[in-house]
Amino acid sequence: MSNSDDKIALPKRISEPGTNGGVLERINKCSNLNLVGKVEKVLGREFKKLENSFLAHVIKMGRRQKHMAFSRHLIHHLLLRRIDIGKKDLWCFFGEPLIRFSLREFHLATGLPCVVDKDEEEVETSAITKNKKKDPWMKKNQTLNTLLKLLVENSTELTADQRLRLGATIFVEGIMASNLVTSILEEHILRARNFKEFCKYPWGNLAFDYLQKEVKSFTYTKLTKKDQYAICGFIYPIQLWALSSVNQLGTFFGIRDDEIQFPLCLHWIETKSLTIEEVDVKCILGDPELHSDLVEDVDSEFGRVVEFVKRGYRLKRQDWLNGSVDISVPEAEVDENNSAPGIGATDQEKIEFLINKVVSLEENVKYLEDLLNIRGETVKANGQNAQYEIGDTDVLQSYIDAKGQQIAKVVVFLIFYKAVIKFKISRLIFCLVVLGKEERCKTSSEVDHQVEDDTEVKHGAKECDTSKVNEGQAQEEEEHQEEDDIEVDADADDGTKGNENLE
């Protein structure tokens, strides 16, 4: 890989960006959850011991197998987008972001026992088990088919303990490892001589190793050459891991039991077939430090890419096309997103990050208070103003809680304010619609009443002329009336003068 300081080379993918995955009709999976019902029917009450063993979670999943739909499209999609890196861990990209499937994720998905840095061949068998007599069926060239036939057809010839150990062997080989016709390793069969020691064996390591070797054997040509192919190993955990890592997949194509987070085979009580959409991807499930000892170290340069992804950087299609990541781009994106400290950060760095986050929130609250004219409240703890002291956890927590309440108040106010604005906008739109209708009615009515308006104008003109004539007549009458009044007054004066003369 490149040693450039300004770019980080990306590992190769088994399929180039933009390549077509072909048409897939079928995936023949060898893992068979139907074996749970078959073995339980034969064992009867002895089956309870298997339910209380390391197989408990797998048995519960097998009883729901009718609801656990296998999605060949999802598995095919992940296999095509595998990254060729690492000896054991599987890395894929979904969309463009990275996701990891290691022994840790396999353990979280199945709950099967796993050990650290220890191959299954290194687990020693006790002297008591080695000296114990072998059962007749413990021999070479046994297949899953022959063991299952022996359990079903010759169960009455076997003791309860023999049936129990034979049933456990069928579970391990049939659900987690080999297919129906492949010969089972004799050493695996011999481990069933003692049921307690059989249960102590790290079968999770065996199942994961078998699965990852099977997955890594698929090249692009093998995946696309035909419209179907077979895959061995316990493939279900990969599907459950994908549903948990990609939020949209889990939301639309699975039903969860929120009371159970792990193992994933119990967390997901139902799965459905699916199609691929734009999605939000988790690179690593849960707390990355949980069971981190089950994860292998990756190439140092690729590890830098993973660290950026953990801190919030989303790999782009162009990164894969270029075959590298320009360091300045993820650094800028991480700074812009104000992402949390990386996995390698110390507790002191994490605390300082939280304090800076609180200070940033306080500045935002003050801005909103000034903008909305809301009077801020003084936060106190034990009678004193809260201080940003790293060692004073109680004061810091009190301060965070108080600020959280303030922010909640502002958020509620903003929601209410937004609702009021929406209501006013709705009223305005309603009024505009009504006015529009009235305007259209007015336009049509103007056309209908145009003749009437013209007639009214003519009548108005005539009335105006008539009123002018009437006004002229009234004026003449008033003039005549004034002359008559003058004559009357004159007559009255003459009469008065005549009376005075007579006197």
C-alpha cells in the first residue's frame, strides 16, 4: 500500500466500482435450521439438555425458522462488495461506507463460545475422554446424512446419552459447518465422546473459521459466472449482522425484540426478503471496545481509513474509483461534523470533548434566548454556580441536565412557533383560494351585467336631464314666489298707509 503522507491507499475490492453483479436466481445454503425440529422429535425430554447448552440461542432461532427468511440478494450484494484484506476478518462496503464482520461480530450474532488467539486444534481433550470407548457411529467417512439417518431410524438401539451426543454433533455439523454429503472430520466426531467437554469446546471459532474461508473462496467470476451457487457454513449471522449494521435494512426488512440486544439471533425475531436502497451504515456494531480482543489487527494504513470511518467519515464512490483517500477530505469532514474522539482516545480526551460540547450547546442556547427574547436561568449546583471542572462529575452532570432542560424548553417553543407559522400560512393560502374564486365570479358577473350597467347609465343620464329641468322650474317658481311676496308686501304697505290717512 502507498506510503504517501497526503493520501491513504484503499485495499482492492473483488469487484470494481460500477460492475454488474449479474442475475442471481438462487443461493443453495447448506446451513439447515430445520434440523432443530427433527432432532427434538427424536430426543424428547433429553432435548432439554441441548436447550441449556451453548446451542441454546441457535435452537431458539431454529424454532422461528419459518419467520427467518433468507435473503439471497443481500448475501450476494455483500459478497460482491467484499474487500480483499485481512486473514480472518471480513470487510465489505455497503453503498460506499465500510462494515466489518469478524469473530467478534459472529459472537455477537450467535452467542456461540469463542476464544482468543487459540485455534480449535489447540484445545486439548482430557485423558478421561481420550480413554473413553468410542460409539459405533464414531468413524471416518461419516456425513451429515448418515448421522441423521442413524438418529432417526436407529434411535431405539441407542442409549439416551448416545442420542444426546449424536444430536449435538448433528447440530454442529448441520447448522454451523458442513453440508449434507461432505465427510465430517473424525476428530470432530470423537469430541462427542463426552457431552460436557463437547460443550466446552469453542465451536464458535470453528464455525466462524469455516464461514470466513468459504466466503473468501468466492471470486467475482465465481459469483457471476452462473445464476446460482451454493454456500456452506453458518450464513445466517451475516444477514443478521447486516440488518443491525444498516439501519434502513433493519427498519424495513426485520422485526426486532428491543428487550434483547444480543445475541442478534434473538434480537431479530423475523426477517424478510429485501431490495437495496440508499442506507445509513454502521461500520462496527455496538461498543467497539466490547469483545475487541476477538478482532484481528488490520494493515496500519487501512487502519487509518477505519479510524476516520469510526469518527464519522463516509467513504465516497470517488474514493474507491481513485483507489485512495485524500487525508485532507476526511479530516475536514470530521472537523465539520464535530465528531466524537476516536476509539484510541483517552478518558481525559473524551471528557474534554464532552465539556467542549457542553460549552458549544451553551452558546447555541444563549443565541436562541437572544433571538427569541427568552430570559436565561442561572444554573446552580449545591448553592454554587456550575463550573467546568473535569474532576467534579456531579457539578458537570447537574450543569448538563440543567442545560438539557433549557434546550428542551427552546425546542418546544420552536415546535409551537413552527406550528403557528404553518397555521398562518394555511389560512393565507385558504384566503388566496377564496379570493381567487371571488375574482373569477366577479369577472363572469361583469360580462353578464354589462348591458344592465349601460342601461343604468342611460337612465341615469335621463334622470340627470330631468333633474336639471325640474331644478329650472323650481327656480322660476321661486322667482315668481318672491315677486308674489313682494306684491303682497306692497299691498300690505298701501293698506296701512290708507288707514293712516283715514285717521
